[in-house]
Amino acid sequence: MAELCLRRAGEADCKTLSSIAFTAKAHWGYDAAFMEACRAELSFDAGRVKAEHIVIAERAGEPAGFYSLVASEAPGVGEVEDMFVLPGHMGAGIGRALMADLTREAKTRGMTRLEVDADPNARAFYEKMGFEVFATSPSASIPGRELPRLYLTL
């Protein structure tokens, strides 16, 4: 298997990030109307790439997934804004490698806790990584939809 490379995303990666996010989300079988409602939330522009710590995973020179980390308003808390792996790379350890890098980065930044509003289909992944559900949060894209909110103590 080709070696995995992790690198910081730059402004030139906006289209790639948006494509990965949209493709990975659609993998769960959501209909076209649902996906269209999520488009803005799954889109990246230069301002977002500058404001967030985004790392892309590449295998054999091709993008395979990414994560985005931001500081929460709460002291010591980091927010996992995004964690996506392309369907063809799911189950190959890319999510685990991204999470390991994310937790290292969070600790480097002095964070002692990570929180995430997860897609219900991603809940099992986060729990496998040690996260625990502690609440629900309203979806930013779908009115009336609740998402599991999970945390990990670092």
C-alpha cells in the first residue's frame, strides 16, 4: 500500500476540500435535496482555509481525506469542524492517521478536550477513537435535525 502523506491545506486546495467533503457525505446515501442543503456547509474558500487548521491526507499523491480543527470559545477546547475520508479509502487507516495528527496538533495548541458535532453515520468512528456522546446539537444545514455531540479528553 502506498505511503500516506499528511500536509497542511492551502488556498489552492479549496476545490479539493469541498469535493472530498461532498463526496464523503453523499456516501451515506443522502438524497439530492439533503446534499444540496449541506452544500454551503461542505464548501471551502480561501478565508476558511486561512482561519482553520486543515490537514489533507494523500495516498499515492491523491487526496484521500482531511480534517479541520479550530479553537472553541471555551478555554482549552478544540472543535473538530470536519473529518472526511473518501469512500474508496474508508477502512484503510486514513481516519485513524488523521485523528492521531489532529490530537497531536490540539495538544500542541494547549487543548485538553476535543468536541465534535458528528454526522450520525460517523458516530461509530468517533466512538472507536475514544470520543463519548454528551449531548445533541442542531444541524447547521437541516432544520429540525439533531446531531450527536461527542467529546474526547486529551
